[in-house]
Amino acid sequence: MFEERKGHFALFNLFALLENITKTVLNDFEETYFNLNLRLREQNLINELEYEFLNNNKTGIRKIRNILAHANLSKYDLKLQNKKVTFPFTENETCLILYECLSIIISGIILKLLKTSLIMKYDINVDKKIKKINFTIITRTIEELMELKE
């Protein structure tokens, strides 16, 4: 989907894959995503930095996933540190930017989770990539949205 430039679908499916693998590894299909991430950390399946990447309420995967699944997308913009403009979540291009930034990290976490049931003889460490994330999520008020729309 990413190669076909379908940003919303690519990102949403990446998040769904991570959540489904998490549920499968923990053998729990009823728990909330937040609690699943807590259990991953408690069982040392992910480290503290990975946990923060998944659960951070400002820029974490859980925050982005909830915006895509439950929120009014027009309220949210992506702000890259090196750019003056912001990117609205309503735009396909924004999701492509996020996918490009997050997919390697999420893929690494997925492999790390699956490592418990596979024969793999190397460590998976995405800490450096997580530390390089350079975006924030801006939540616009109704007033700000009206002002932008004039």
C-alpha cells in the first residue's frame, strides 16, 4: 500500500499488524492496547524506550493510532522539526511521511516480538531509530481551524 501511495491504509494496516501480533504473542485478544503494551514491558519483550515509543501520549503509536481510528482528522497536524509548514492528518501525504518514519521501527519491534517463537540468533535494536524521531503532533482548536479556513 505504501508503494501504491495509499498512506492512510498503509499506516493503519501497519498499526493493526503490530496490535494483532502483540495480542497473539501475549495470547490475549480482549485487553486494551495500552495494557498490552504494559504487559510487553513487564515481560521484558520490549524495553523502556520501545514502550515509550508505543505509548507516549504526545507522539506515540497509540496516540497516532487513536487519531486515525477515532478522531476528527482535521484537528491534527504533523510538525516535522526541520519544516516550517505542518502536514494535516487529512492528507494522504502526511500518512506516507509517518509510514516512512515509523515502519522500520515497528517492523523491528514486530520481529523482536516474534523472535520468541522463531529461531533467530541476532539482537533486534531499534533504539537509535526511535531516538531520531523528529516530529510532534499539533492539535488544533475549533478557533484555529476556523481561522485557517477563513
